[in-house]
Amino acid sequence: MELLIESLEGDIYLAYQVQGTHKAPLRDQHNNPRTFRSLEQVREHCSGENYQSASLLQATAYDEMCGFGESERNATVMNLNWF
């Protein structure tokens, strides 16, 4: 199982468990997708889990400033070397 963290709006992060082609967001006690305020907060929350890898997905500067269509998204994926 892998951990994928998506960076949104600077200090908002969503985290997903990825297994094969199945991607599911981490959820809070009300079954809503859980948001995090920092990568360190995600790391602390997931420290007891058995993930094989962690990656960060970020939009490019162009996408952040100019927007994008779903088919045009230019994202950067970075390995976090946590696990």
C-alpha cells in the first residue's frame, strides 16, 4: 500500500491510500476526506501504518496561477522517502 499526498492551496493537503489502481482518501471520524495543514501532520498521522512508499503530488506554478482543465493538468510527483 502506498501513501499519496496531494498539495492544494499551499497549506491544505489531502492524503490517499493507493493500492494498485484503487485510490481512497484518508477519512475523519465523520467519514469526510481528512485535510491536513502540513506534510509533518500527515507524517505523524500515518506513522503507525504499514505504507511501502509516500509521494507528494503538486500542481506546477503555471497551473497554480493560470488554472487548468482536467486533461491538461501538469503535476509534479516527488518521492518523500518516509518509509
